Amino acid sequence: MSSEQENLLTPSEVAQLFRVDPKTVTRWAKAGKLTAIKTLGGHRRYKESEVKALLGTNETKAI
């Protein structure tokens, strides 16, 4: 186990960052735009670094 652990975000937290519905985040994961990590309970979590990288690419585009 590494000493530095990746911070994981819930679909709602990711949705707030992008100002979209949490179901949109789930669709992005199914489409391969984001990597979803499933918890033991079956909930999806997303790596904060990956989300911030995607957010950075979207900031340069007109949404």
C-alpha cells in the first residue's frame, strides 16, 4: 500500500464541479471519459486527479 492515497470523489461531488446532474457523470464513466472505481458496496467513486485533469481540458472550451 502506498503512503499517498488518491482522494476519491462521489458522483455528486464531480457533478458539482462540472455543474451537471450526477447521472451525467455516470454516463461519462460508461462512455469511458472517466474511470469509475466501485466500492465494496457497489458505489462509484472517481479519482480527484483525473476529474481535475478533465475539468482543466473543459475550461479551455466554451461549454
